[in-house]
Amino acid sequence: MILVSPADGLFSLGETLSCGQSFRWRCVSVSGAPEAWHGVAFGHALTAVQADGAVEFDCTETEFREIWFDYFDLGADYAAARARIAAAVPQLRDVLAFAPGIRLLRQEPWEGFVTFLLSQCNNIPRIEGIVERLCAAFGEEISPGEYAFPGAERLASCELSDLAPLRAGYRAQYVLAAAQRAASGALDLEALRDLPLEEARAALMALPGVGRKVADCALLYGLHRMECFPVDVWMKRALALLPGLDPARLGADAGLAQQYIFHAIRNGRLAGA
């Protein structure tokens, strides 16, 4: 067990894992724990419990250091980022106050890309179901009933008919096309980390089924390109309630601000929402 209390005090499991940035975490019941979550990332399962501001990770010190410290972005100064957002866009102060414990996960790039391919015209519970079926069907079993996210090579070997049980609809063809590109080397997600943003976005949008929103989500949630500000239906509603908001003013904090806004609008915490 590893016990963590971030120095900035800004870490909520519930706010971080329910805000729509990842689809493999579930709130679970743990005896004596007010809040517990279980999920899988980077081929490892984890149960984490939060109480009195501290988070207990059910893992070894080595696993925490090699996977979960970075995954939950525990080395970042969120207090400073929040202060910059409030100074740049004062109208976001109420949004910042709603869920201050959100942190942006550093997800595996391939998983981040595929899950947001599956997110098109979809809702979070349905996306979670598709992702769960995808992992159970094609992922490596890491413990009884738990599966890693399948790699591009595994999915590239499939026929479109193999993906039918996922009930992903038209999105399945996009996943298969992406897997084939990645497996062949034509798509190198890691190479997009350091490309100028417009070039990285254009590389993703050249793939079948990838529009601006999916590309920006893949870059933000899979590659931690914090300057990205994905806009979907929820965000269009939010921006209509925040007239004059220019994401460019937020610079490298744009992605974090977007997540605060997205979570607030989905929970009815923007005036007029």
C-alpha cells in the first residue's frame, strides 16, 4: 500500500475518474472506505481509496513509482495552473471552484486515441461498455476477469466482422483502420508528442473518421498535449454560456481549463446549463 497526499491538496479520485477523460475506471465498494475506485491502465489493475484528502494505492512502491505517479500526474503543480487560468480568464473562477481535485491523466497514447475514436456521437456509459467489451475480447488477461487494453497489432489482425460483438457501430471501421496504420508503422503516436500542434492534429485528421474533436482529445488525453482544447456538443453549450472565452488566452493550461468546463457543464454547474 502506498499513501499519497499531494502537496497542493488538489487530488480527488472521484472528480478525476468520473469527468469523462478515461473509460476504464469504476467506483467500487471497499469496506470502511468512503470512496474507492478500480481500473486498469498500462496493463496493471489498481484499486485506490480516498479518505480525508489522502489516497491509498493498492500496489507496490515500484509499481506506484513506475506507473501511477505519472498516470495521475502527481508531479504537476495544479495550484499554480489554476491560478494562471483564473488570472487569464476571470469568468472561469466559479468553474474552477466546482471540482478542484481534477487532474489530467497521462494515459497510454494508443488507448487514449482508440477510446476517443469510439466516443463519437456517444455517451459515457455506452463508451465504457464498448471499451470493456473490446478489452475482454482482444486484450491480454492480466488477472481473472481483467484485461489489458489491446495493442494495435492485435486489433490489426481482426476482420471488421470480429468487432461486431463490441456493438460500436460505424466506429469499428475507424478503429480497425487506425490499428492497421499503427501496426504497419504508418501511424506513430509517440512522434506526435513533439510536433507542432497543427502538424500533429493534421496527422491524426488524415485518418478515417478522425475530425478535429477526436484529434484534440487524442492529443490531450493520450499524449498530454495540454494546449489542446477539444470542443464537442457539451463544450459548444458551455462556450455559449461563456461569451468571449478565447482558449488561446490559456496557453498550455487550455486542456486543463477545458476539463473543468466540461465537467461543470455536464453537471449543470454553469449558469443557464
